[in-house]
Amino acid sequence: MKASLLTPLSVLLIAVSASAVTLDAPTAAGEPRTLDPERELDVLSRQEASAKLELEALSRESEVLKATTLARGRAYARLARAGLLPVGGGFQAFVEHAARLERLHRSLARDLAQERQVAERRAAVAKLLSSIVAKRGPLALQQRTLAEAQTALLAARDRDQAFQRAFSGGGSFDDHTAVYGAPSNGLAAAPSGFAALKGSLPFPLSGRSEIRSARRNGSGPGLTMRAPEGAVVRAVYPGRVAFADSYADYGNTVILDHGGGYYTVSANLAEIEVKVGDEVKGGARVATLGGGSAGSVLYFELRIGQETADPAEWFGI
């Protein structure tokens, strides 16, 4: 009766985990070296941070160089406008003036060359940064997909364990399945006489319903009960809610523990109105039916311990 966990979700998790990112650096054998997405994303994150720091430093250096070049250029322009021969300065003044002009010219040329080098380096780092960001996008998406798949798979396993424990008669619940509700310290004893209801068990739906034999994922036998959309699903006997969640091929499911090893399973529900640990009376609302491709259909099973009994015999049909 246990549903297989090798679902499309599991296949997705395996596929994402198996995929690897190829780096440019080859191995000793000449084959491309590969890293898992998490490690590669960490490498790219460090590279991105380093590139951003260098780009910021280059921007500051460029601003300083621009200011220096501008000041030196203005000084050169002023000196050049003064002419080659200062008025009344004589030959010595001419020599000194020409020397200063030449020094300024060389310094200005160095400034301009250095400014070009910084600009080229800034462009190269900006290009590298864009490449890193482009690589990080798919990797980040792959990592998120892997994390989501792992989380969903763990949740599916928790639901599977909770579903199986629901038929254990109030066994212990692990901490990691607290989402399904805490069990009661002592299972309230259901009124005796469930076994005496065989052949006259109340139906979980009121009014007219179309009933057929059915099975879910190799379990059963069970019954499907077609009813109008929004029909109320009720407890057939007093008991405690042992499971209230979505489960594999069953869809939204409520399992009631009626004591003495008797359980009822109501599945394919639209809205669940109880939670694990609730004590319900016979005839109490537990859920409603919704529409779908197959219409509003309740799937019902009756378990005695780990075995599934034919509910038709219990309903007397």
C-alpha cells in the first residue's frame, strides 16, 4: 500500500543533482574540470565581489587622474599662451620658459597615457563582471531549483511517513513531522462497538451518491462515491484525526483512528476542515468535495490495522 516516492519530483532532483558546471581549466587528463553548482556559484560570487572592488578602485583612480590631467592641461595652456619669449626676460628667461613648457608637456602626456590605461582596464573588468553575472544567473536558478526539489522531496517523504504512522494506533511522532500536528498524550478510547457496525456503517456522504469499487496505487479495496460539488464529508464513527494532508495518488486525505485498530480513509477531498489530533464525533464534518476532470468523487477505504477491508461489506451494499 505504500506509494512510491520516485515521482517526477524525484527525477527532477536526480537530474539537477547530476548536472555539473564545466570550467575552462582542464584536468591532468586534459578533460574539462567540473564543479557542482553550489561550489561554482561560490567561486563566481567571490570573483564578482573582487571585480566590483577593483572596478570601484579604478573609478576612484580615474577621477583622480582626470583632475590631475585637467589641472596640468590648464597650466600648460597658460604657459603656452605666454609665448616663447617672456617680455623683457632675455635669453635665460626663454630657456627656463621652454624647459617648463617641455616638462609640462611630458607630464601631460604621461597623465593621458595613464588615464587611457585605467579606462582600458575599467572596460576589461566591466566586461569580466558582465560575464560573471551572466554565468551566475543560470547557476543561481539551478541551485534554487535543486533546493526547492530537495525541500519538496523531504516534504513528500514526511507525508509518506505520516500516512503510514496514521495506521499505527497513536505511535510516536518525530519532531520533523510536527507540521502534521502533535499526537494526543493518550488516545481517547472510542466508544466500543465499531465492529458491531459491520453491514450498517453510516455513509460519509448524505443524500444520493453513485458508488463504485476502486483502488488507489495498489491498495484497496475501496469505494468511490460521486456526489455534488461541495458535498460535506462526515466521520462515519467517533475517532481522532490521525492524518490530514495531501498524499500521493490519494490527493487531500483525512484518516480517522476509531480505536481498536479500525481506521477510515477519506480521500480526493477539496477542503480539509480538521487537523491532526482533533477528536471528532460520529457525523462531524471533516471535509468537502470539489470539482475536477472526474467530477466530485470521494474515495473511501476502511483499514483494520495494516490491512484494507472491503468497505462495501461494512456499508451493507
